Amino acid sequence: MFGHKLIYTNFSLDSSMDILTKPLALYAHVPFCKAKCTYCDFYSIVGKEKEIPAYLRRMIQEIENAGSHWDLSAYHVDTIFFGGGTPNLLSPAQLDMLLFALLRLTANNSAVEIGMEVNPGEVTLEALQAYKSIGINRISIGMQSFQPELLKFMSRIHTVEQSLETYKMVRQVGFENVSADLIFAVPGQTLQLWESDLKRLIALDPEHISTYSLTVEEGTVLKRWVDDGHIHMLEDVLDTDMYSFGRDLLEAHGYKNYEISNFAKPGFQCRHNLNYWTGVEYLGFGPAAHSYFDGRRHWNVRDLEKYMNLVDISGEPQDGFEDIDQITTKNEMILTRLRLSEGLSLQEYFSAFGEDLLEEKQAQIKKWDHHLRIQDGHLMIARSAWSLIDEISSDLMDAMP
Ligand SMILES: C[S@@+](CC[C@H](N)C(=O)[O-])C[C@H]1O[C@@H](n2cnc3c(N)ncnc32)[C@H](O)[C@@H]1O
Ligand code: SF4
């Protein structure tokens, strides 16, 4: 067990090989949860943990198939993320097997960011120690709230005390790159309660914080409650006030708002998510996982049984694909980069598409003049205009033929 450690601990942190090869991000989806949260539409199933060994066999097969199918000799693994669902439902030995398969995809891996999501109250000190020893170096804890009644509303099965205890243990075993998620604009939440949540999290001093506005997703219990009129979501104006308040408070405490929902101390931005947002290619494994590779986006079936059958029958669990043409690439660059505080590099845009964006979109840029900034060759949304981000981005995007 843990035999693969040689694969990455033998490499020095000298990243000279990284310059010669292209970065690749890898995602492994763990579709199991102990309970389904009212708001969540991520693919996850409850009460099926006995399927984990069978699922793992298929996922390892899928990873090996990808290794034979794609020529990855020009790549190095830059980041790996175990997301869910609930990755901590896999034992350290099971995650280690996945890691072994993932790291074998490319030859030259050094200083890989290897992150996993952890649900509060679902890990022991021993498990965390073992996760660290297999090479996990970034932990993201889904705390969501420090208000017992809001946790209950979201049907989270953890308590506030368990969030604190899990955080303490994560530190105790020596993780030095720790993130926590909070949700705001939850029905029943006031600005004061939000402030209190943020202050409690800041006091814990994680390196990274994500704050998400509660969204009503199709097919969720929350959606049914809202449609039935049992629950009223917060007014947009309170939602935006909460966001702005949170951003100011977090920035005042040294967490830079580097992407609309993400805040980090210097040097602790999530490299994996930055890879998604900056057009780095990625391969996703497991049911419902998405990939973007070789000019094509593809996604796996969103059903564990079908996923396993397809891997067995054809080795190919895809549900669909989309070839990414030049216009889509352009539009995606605009959409994702404008969500980043550093904005869109005009030089990079020009190199990629041979177009001067300021010239091409003169009229639109003029229209949003007050809400856009150009700084150090980057086009960015003014701090005060973040709530217009979707409108501005879609105006700057090319119409699809
Ligand atoms: C899908 S979860 C997976 C990680 C882990 N199972 C957990 O619940 O923390 C990842 C994050 O997405 C966020 N999330 C999921 N659905 C959301 C929604 N409808 N609105 C806002 N945030 C959401 C939660 O904050 C959660 O921490
Ligand atoms: S929010 Fe996390 S724990 Fe809750 S159902 Fe979704 S993936 Fe599972």
C-alpha cells in the first residue's frame, strides 16, 4: 500500500520539467453522501457506500483507459482534486489507489497540488494523518454555517462543534493549506448572522475561504419548497449586500478576493480551480465528471450503475461531448477571466485569437465604461460592479452562429 509515493516524492521540487510540458488538471468524483442536502444538485447518492469497491475498480479502469487513449507525453499533472459527493467516504487506502493511477498518467510530476473535500464530523485524526501521508496537501472543509438552525435548514448532518473539531484535527496533523466553504443568503439568515459566521471562520485562520450564495437548483428539495411557496429566498438586495459585506471583511483580514466566490491569503489560491478558469486542460473521472481536452469537452453519465456498466462494456462512460470552436473558446475566456480579480489579459487574448478586444468590442466597452477598468494590460470589472458581471460578460461575448 502507498507504494506510489515514490512517483512523486522522488521528484524534487525543481520544476524544470514543468516548463517543458503542459499542465494538466485531474478531477475524481466521489458520488457518495451520508445524507442529501436540501440545496445540492451535485451528483451524489445516499446509502450506497457498499458500492465503493466496485466503483473504485471502474474508476481505476477508466483512468487507465484514458492513459492508453490519450497521448499525455507532453503533459505533467499540475493539480488533482477529489470532489463530490463526499471524498472522505473513501478510506485513505482507497484514495491512495486512485492517486496511484492518476499520477501514473504522466511521467513528470512535481509539486502537485492534491486537494480533497472533507465533510465536518466525518473524519478521524487517524484518517486525516493517513490522507496526509498518501500525499493529500490541501483540505477543503464544507462548514457552510456556524448557525445550528441554518445547518438544519440545509439538512446538513454536522454540528457547529464538529466543524470546529474537524478543523482542529486538520491542523493537528499538519495540513498547511486549508480552505473552508460558507454559504450565505440562506432563508432566515440576517446580515448580523452572516457577519458572525465570517468572523468565526476568520478567527480559525484558514488559508482560503469560499463563500457561495445559496442557489436554487432544479431537482432539489429547496426548489420544491420555493415552488410550493413554503420557503422564500432572500431579496436580491440582501444577497448582494451580504456578498459585498463578506468581501470587504475578508479582504480587511488579508484574504484577497481573487475570484468572485474565492478568497485567499497570499500564495494560497486554489491552483486546481485556477486551472479550470484559465483554460488549462483537465480530465475528470467518475460518474458525472467533466473533461476538457484536445479541443473537446466531454462528460460522463450521471448514474453510478450506468457508469459502471459502460466502463465494463466499452470502457467508455461518456454521455456526450462538445467540440470547442474558436468562438466558444473566446467566450469562455471572457466569461471566466472577468470573474477573476486580475481580469483578462489583452495580450493573451490577442495571442490566442489575433484580435484586439478593445477595438473589436469598442461599442460594448464604451457602454460599460464606468464599470470596467484597464490595468497592467488587463481588462477587469470594477470592484463596485461585480453584480453586473454576467451582463457585462455576455455583452462582450461573440454571438454564436
Ligand atoms: C457539492 S459540495 C461537495 C463537498 C462536500 N460534500 C460538502 O458538502 O461540503 C461543494 C460545495 O458546493 C457548495 N454548494 C453546493 N450546492 C450549492 C448551492 N445550491 N448553493 C450554494 N452553494 C452550493 C457548498 O458550499 C459545498 O461546500
Ligand atoms: S452538499 Fe455535499 S454533503 Fe450535501 S449532498 Fe451535496 S455533496 Fe453531499
